Amino acid sequence: MKIEKQDLKVHGALLFVGLIYGANYSIAKSAMPDLIGPFGFILVRVSCATLIFWILDAVTGPEKIKYRSDFGRLFLCAIFGVALNQIMFFKGLSMTSTISASVIMTINPIIVLVASFLILSEKITKMKLIGVLLGSGGAIMLILRNDISWDEGSFLGDLFILINATSYGLYLILIKPLMNRYKALTIIKWIFLFGLIFVIPVGLGDFLKVEWANMPVEGWMSIGYVVFFTTVLAYLLNVWALKYVSPTVVSYYIYLQPVFASLVAIFFLNEMPDSKMILSTSIIFFGVFLVSKK
């Protein structure tokens, strides 16, 4: 089978994004909550990224949106791909472990598969359906591995990460049609601008509480990583890849994130998965195998 050069570029980019997101669980967590609140972190991330995207677009040559209806789709992408997605992720990450958060995110491709069926009318085989049920069951087991209590931060944190995964899955489906008409930078600059509208009122309180003069070097490095790698580079590469492959293929690379995240957490944060987490993870990945099997 001949491998096209473009295929290598696309899959190489998605692999790099998986590495960026995998390390992000531990790097982002190191800056919360002592240095900056989760919502304040989001405001810094989105505002800085928005500024960078618009500057890059102005330098490379701006492109006009052709249809007024596309602004509506861009607005929805901003809600699911920037605002709700990031609010749930950072809030959840501040309340749960990095390994737990990364494993729950593996349900994202299953969500994309179901959304593709409902929205894009893509066929779901019996094998894929079984995989979806197993993956969903594994994720639910992971969330409920402790006694359920609304006062227990771990349960709420896991639930927020699950909402984050669902939101990002819908974002991948909604953004795909736009890639047939515009370049990646054009799409991403508008998505982040619209997303900033929602993020400002949510994150302003945390942002104003930050003692920026006392921010340690590690804190600045963590913020810099999240802004330039996890946001600017990762979002651009994912959107660019969607021009050549389906949302399902892009979402499949999330399966590598728990591997990277677990290694980083074990080596740097001294976290270890328990037996229930290992069992839940095994069920999710078996579901992944069935969903991926042709």
C-alpha cells in the first residue's frame, strides 16, 4: 500500500497534537488552583490565542466569510469548541486527577461516531454499536468508581471532563463543513473571537484575583505552554487536518492522550492508577478496538 506524503503530514500533525494534549493535563494542573483559578486561566488562554490568531491572519492575508449562515456555524463552534469545552475542562481538571481526566477524554471519538450518525447520516455497524456501548460503560464506571456525592470533588470533576469531551466531539462535527470553503486560520480566528465573548464574564473574577507580580517562573512557563502549544498550535493543526480527513479520524488520536498523560503524571506528579481505573480503561479501549475495526 502506497503512503502519500500528505497522509504522513496529516497523521504526523495529529500525533503531535496527541502528545501536546497528553502533557497538558499535568502542565496545566501545575498552575491551578494556587497560582490562578481555572476560569481565569481560560480567559488568559482564549484572549492571548485570539490576539495571536488575528495577528497571524493579518500577516498571512485575511479571508472574508462568504456566506452569512457560516457565521452562525462559527458561533456554534465557538460555544462547543472554545467556551463550554474549555470551561468544563479546566474546572474539571482542578477537581480531579490528571489520569482520570485523560482517560475520560477517550470517550470523545465514540461521541463523534454517534454524532456523525445523527448529524451526517454515517452508517454505524453492529460491531461499532457494541464498541460505543462498551466505551460509554467504561467511562461511566470510571466516573462512579467512588461513592457518589455531590460534595465530592472527584465525581464532579470527572463529570465536567465528560461534558468537555462531549462538547469537543460536537465541535469536530460542526466545523468539518467549513473546511471545504475556508483556510484553517480564517475559521479558527472567528471561533476564538466568538468564544472570547462567553469566556470574559466567566473568567474575569479569577483573572482579577491573580497576583501577577508574584507569579513564579514555573507558572509563566505553564501558562505559556497552554497558550502556544495546547491552544494556538493544537487547534490550528486539528482544524488543518480536518481538511483532509474525517472528524472520526481526528478524534481517534485522543486514544494516545491517556498514554502520554499517564506517563507524565506518574513521573512528575507521583500519581498511580488504581485497580478500578485500570479496569475502566481496559473496557474503554476494548470498545475503541471494536469501533475502529473495519
